[in-house]
Amino acid sequence: MANNKAPEAQAEPTIEELKAQLVAKEQEAEGAKTAQDAAEKAAKAAEDALAAEKSKAKDAPETTKPKKAKPKMVKVKLFKDNNKYKDDVFVSVNGKRWQIRRGVEVEVPDFVKEVLDHSAEQDMNTANMIAMLEADAKENGIT
């Protein structure tokens, strides 16, 4: 026995189904277009920001080394005698050098005077320490 049944024909979609499919496709396309629009807006914003930065850099003055302020000059006069304190004093600060004559008033930058003051203070501290140690040595019978 042969089966003489006709193959089942695929049912054609109804108008409502076709409309629903069309609406779904339109929504997909609209979502893709919205995403594309957002990407284009972001790219445009990035280009604008870059152009603004370039404009700022172009308008900004070229970077140059700041001018060094001249140091305040002060007068100093170093003690002079004919024994220990007769020679000139040499001072060096950051690679710059000064030779200062004793017994003569000279103008030097304030930081050079500061070095001289610290040196004199340290000489005084050293002399005090030596005197103290000598006194201690005499007290203990060490000569």
C-alpha cells in the first residue's frame, strides 16, 4: 500500500505574523542606529577635545627657564690680624666661588654670608669643645 498523502505544505505566515516580524526588525535596526549614533557622537566629542587641547598648546607660551632672582647682596667685613686670621677666605656654594679679603668691607650674596656665619659658629663650638676637653683632661690628670 502506498501512502498517497500529499506532503504537508508549509503554512504561509499570516499578515499579523508578518507585521510582528517587521516591527521586530525595525526595532533591531533602530537599536543598531542608536548605538551607531552614540558611537559617532563620542568620536566627535573626542575629536573636539583633541582640537581644543591642540589649540591650548598652540596658544600657550613656550616653556622657558624661569629667570633666576638675583640674590640679596649684603656687606661683610672679616676679622684680620697678623697671625692666624691674615689670609683671604675662600667660599664655594653650588659650584660658585668667592675669595673674600679680610679686613676689607665687601658685598657678597646673602647665602655667602650665611656660610661665613655658620663657619664662625662652628669654629666657636670647636674652640669650646677643645677647652672643655682640656679642662677634663687636667682634672683627670691626663696631659
